[in-house]
Amino acid sequence: YSWASDDYWHYIMFNSGYIKNKQIFKCPDHDKFRFDLANLSYGYNRRGLGGGTGTTAATQFVRCLTDIKDVASMIAVADSSRKALGFASAIEAGTSGYGVVREPPAADSVINHVTGANVLFVGGNVKWLSKDSPILRGTEDRMKYWGY
């Protein structure tokens, strides 16, 4: 890769040897997958878990597992709608452009599944959530599910 991407979560996991195959970052329904920021299938909850590359305070911390009250509910990784906008490695709740399901829907947002998204929680459990889920839209207990 030709840009400074070493500090994005998926590059850290791959380059550290935790993950051996880049295809783990690809949803089977994602036709135009490429291992970069714009075409990654999944996004990381950077505002809730920290460790992002931005300059805002929300992305500078890294939350310890012991600081999370309910690991089975806190979102870690989910399908990302940000691919067509060029930054699919992060997700946020609600009306953010970095959402799992963008609200209001934008022509340049592309989700892998029309009806919802796969969500990996910090505790390791995975769940399918409808695109209308209040959890994905950030309207249901944002601190519990998103951490902010």
C-alpha cells in the first residue's frame, strides 16, 4: 500500500500476525473488496473503543476491556456503509457519515446487505441486526452499544 495506513486497526491485526489472511476482512456479499480504507467490508467502533488515527480526543484513547461494563453489548466491528465514500475502516452510531446504516440514506453509501448488518460485539458474540434497529441507528442506549 502506498499511503500511511499502518495505524488502522485492520493493518495492525494483519501486520502483527494475529490474522494471516486478508479475506477475513471481506464479507462474502462484498463484490468490490480490496484491502484498503475505501473497500474494506467492516468498520471498527473507533469512538467507543478508541485507537483511531484522528486528532480528536475521542480517537486518542484505547479503552481497556476491564473498562467495558457489558462486553456482550458493546459493538466492536460491523458491516460498514462508508465504502463508497472512501473510508470504510470506522463505524459510528446515528447520523454519522461513518455509520453502519447511514441516516439519511446517501446515494454514495453502500452496505453489503440491503436488510441489515452483521455485528461483532467485544465479547465475541455476533448478531444480525435489521437496518431499522435502534442499536445501529444509535437511538437505543448509545453508551451501552457504542460507548459514547
